[in-house]
Amino acid sequence: MTELTGRRDGGGRRIADAETRRGRRRPSLWLRLLVSIALLVYLLRTAGLASIFRTVVGADPRWLAAGLGLGIVAAGLQANQWRGLLAALGLRRSYRSTLHVDTAARVFDAALPSSIGGDVLRIALVAPAASERVAAALSVILRRVMQLPGLVAVLVGGAVASLTLPYAGRVELIAFGCAAAGVGLALALVLVSRLESLRRVPVPRKLSGLAGDLAQARTRAAGDPAAFVRAALRGLLFWCVVVLSQTCFIVAVGIHVPLGYATAVIATVNALSLLPISLGGYGLREGTFSALLAASGQSTLAQGAAVGACLSLQTLAFGVVGGLVYLTLRKTARLDPPSPAPAPPVIAGAQ
């Protein structure tokens, strides 16, 4: 999960810290690149490039269109969730403008090795005034955090619905493990951000920074404490639509499994794709779909990989549309380089 943390020390130290983090991040990016390449090479050798290509080309266009349409709906729901969080933090934007900004940022989500570039653009476009950028950065953090409860709920729901299936043991184990990790992370964030005594306990730097951001967000949204609950519910709705969208891709390539099993697989793949071990989930997403769907005995490795390929193609299509929207925004509004703001956000991790 991408973490954006506000640094509150002097400007010179911020620059030094940012340079140190960039230096540490280079080996990490190379490692993610190697992991993605290794996974793709292994998948192509086991499933076969020709088989995957034939499966994608031969997919049912009606189900592909349905999956893409639901994917667009999910993107719209995600933008609406962000708009609500922006409003809670004092940045009132129309749904249309929020959707335009979120869509424009998808070109960087698709093109860069992580979503960092897209998040930076979201902050710059939605908050042209320097005084608004801290709130904008907090809203980006909160959007990701508030999607966690919905993902956990879908993970548990899919795993429970698959309990009676004899071939679902592998995906159930991973799904429950991901759900437990998500619950543990959420509890840690709540405890560290709320209890003063725990702030002295040594915790990972990213966790403490994110907990501090959440505490700051609660303070800013004190006038609307229900905003976080609404955001979590919108996140749940988003994940439900994502499951339906990706289930359409599963059916499109000729895989027919119960909806509960498809839900467990999809939620597990998306949860694992959040781990910072590959570039944008490429390779990891295709390989996990291939392994989990083939484990049911209802699909081949090529069919499972084709599902991941369809999702990657959808991501690239959204990136192309985002690029066009970005160019439109560039023409209709002058995007000056962002000026320094008090407590500017510094990116501390990537999905």
C-alpha cells in the first residue's frame, strides 16, 4: 500500500531525507523489476505465450465488455469515495472535477512502477493552492486506508462461501491469512494513532508515520466524524463491483467456478498485488490468478494467466484514457509547478 507521510521538520532536512530515501528505493525498484520479470518468464514457460494469447483473443467479447463496463463503474465509485474524504478535510470539490483529476492520474498509475506518480499528480491537481496540499495528501492516504476494511470483508466473505468446495483449501488459507494481516494492520494503526502511551513504543517507521497522518486527519475532520465510516462503506461497494468486474473476465476466458470461489480468488490476488514485491503487480497478478484458478481443476494455467492479462490490458486502457484527460486538463487550466507548502507530503513507500 502506498504511504504518504507529511514531514514537519526543516526544509533542508526534508531534502536530505528525501534524497536518502530515493537512494534506498533504487535497489528496491530493481528487485521488484527482477521479481516481475522472473514471474512472467516462469509463467510464460509453464503456461505458454501462444496459449495465453489464443485464450485472450478468443475470450467472449460480451463478458469482456461487461467486465470493462463494471471496471469503469468501480473507477467512478473510487472517485466518489475520494471526493467525500476531500470534503471531510475541508476541500470541497465537485464529483466531475474529482473524477477528471482521478482519471488523469491513472496515466501515471499505469506507466510508472508504482502508484506514487499518480498520487503526486492527484495532490497537485486537486489542490493547486500550496496551503491545501497537506489536506490533499491526507485524503490520498485515507482513500487507500479506507478501502482496507472493504477488502478484508470481501476476502472473508469469499473464503467462507468457498468452505464447502473440496478444491478451495489453498485459496482459503491465503485469503484468511491476508484478512488477518489486514485486520492486524488496521488495529495497529488505530492503537498507535489514538493511544499516547503507544507512541513511545518502537514501531516500524512507516507505521508510525501513517498513524500520525491518520491522527492529523481525524483532527481536521472533527466536524464530520462519520466521514470515515461513509468512506469505508464506499470502499466496500467499490470492492464488490471490482469482484463482479473481474468475475466477468474469468467467465470470458471460459472458466466457470462458483461466485464464492471467484470472489475469494479475486480478493486474494488484489490483496497480494498490494505487496511491494513487484512492479505495479505485473507478473504477480497473472501468476497468482493462474495458480489459484488452475488449482480448482476448472481451468488451465493459460486461462488463469489470461484473466490477469485482461486486467493488465484494462489498466493500460485506463492509462490511455487518463493521458487524454490529462492533456485536456493541461489545455483548460495552467498547471504551474507546485510551490513549497508547510509540511509538504513526502512519499515513503509504494504499492
